[in-house]
Amino acid sequence: MENPLLLFPQLNISASKDKSYYKVMNSTNKEETNKASKPGAKQKRNRLSLLLQKSEFHEDDHLGKPANLKKAASVSPEEAVKWSESFEKLLSQKAGLDAFTKFLKTEFSEENIEFWIACEDYKKCKTAHELLPKAKTIYETFIQKDAPKEVNLDFHTKEVTSQNIEQPIITTFDAAQSTVYKLMEQDSYPRFLRSDPYLNLVKGRNPSHPALRRRSRSFAVNEFQDVRSDFTIW
């Protein structure tokens, strides 16, 4: 039997043309698919511009907040000098109270100033109905045995305060607050005035950033010398 391609040579030509046609079509389809999947130069520029705008927006938003906080919490050397006049003067100014609180945190004794602040807030109660819940919260937080932020009180002061907690009055914590106040005034306050961040602030310099140093909760006088601290407000 004769080869059908010899009898019908046009079949072979047609087949070749079909193969070439399919190759060209496949190549064209792939190019169009690739073009469709890849963004054009204009589209790329639009996307890049959008990303840059978002990045700048978040960066400005992020950087703006610390700058605003720093500006709001800035303290002049003249104002800082006044803090050395007396412990009462230091606590009477918000910036001074904040700075001293941060200092006590470096000594791990911030429970003392927190207790003092809580007592100040307690004395602002206007009705007897407000006294009981606040008194119990202060007692359970700062005074009772193994309280989470127990302050260092002598036995007599703690006993008197504990006995009065069931029927609290506006002066229930006065003795305890006075004791803690004197401890801070005689022990922590002098070290605060000798600390590098405070001295740098008085001289108008930038603060240093030394490591924290742990102190005993007993507030032993002169246990440590020249405690260095890190105040984020300076």
C-alpha cells in the first residue's frame, strides 16, 4: 500500500502549517499572559508613590507623639533648681513629682510615692460612702501583710491603721502617710538631688542613661551613693 502522504502531499503541508500556527499562537498567548500578569511602568510608579505616602504618614505619626510628649514634659533649669528648696516643693509640682517617681522606680521603691499619692487622693473624698471602698483598696494594696506594694511601716503605725480600716474616716491614713513621707524625705530625696539626671537638668544638659540599681525596701540611709537613674522626660 502506498504512503498516503505521497498520494496526498497537501496533507503534510497543511500539518506543517498547523504546527507552525499553533506555535505562534501559543507564544503570543504566553506573551499576552505575562504582560497581563506584570504591572506596567505607570502602575508600578503609582504603587510606589502610594507606599511612600503611607510610610511617610506612619513615620510622621510615630515620630510626632514622642516629640509632643517630650515637649510637654520639658523642664527648665530654673524650675528644677526650685525642687532642691524642699521635698514639699518637689512634690507640689507635677513635673517634679513625675521626675521623683521615675527616680524611685530605678530604686524599685516606687510603692512609697504611689502610697503617698493614693492617700492624697483619699483625702479628697467628699462623702462617707466614698471612703470605705477606697480605704480598703489602699489597705489591701499597700499596708496589709504581703500586700503587692507593701510600704515599710513600723508595727505601731500599721496596727493603728489596721484597726481603723473597718470604719475609715478622712484621717485614717494620716499616720502611715506621714511615716512614708519622712522616709522619702530623709532617704530618697537627698539621693535624687545628687543623681546625674537631676544635676544635668539643672545645668541644662542631656541626661545620661545608666543601668538600674536595686535597693533594699528598708530605706537604710547611705546604703548606696549617687544612684544614677534614667528619666524619660529629660
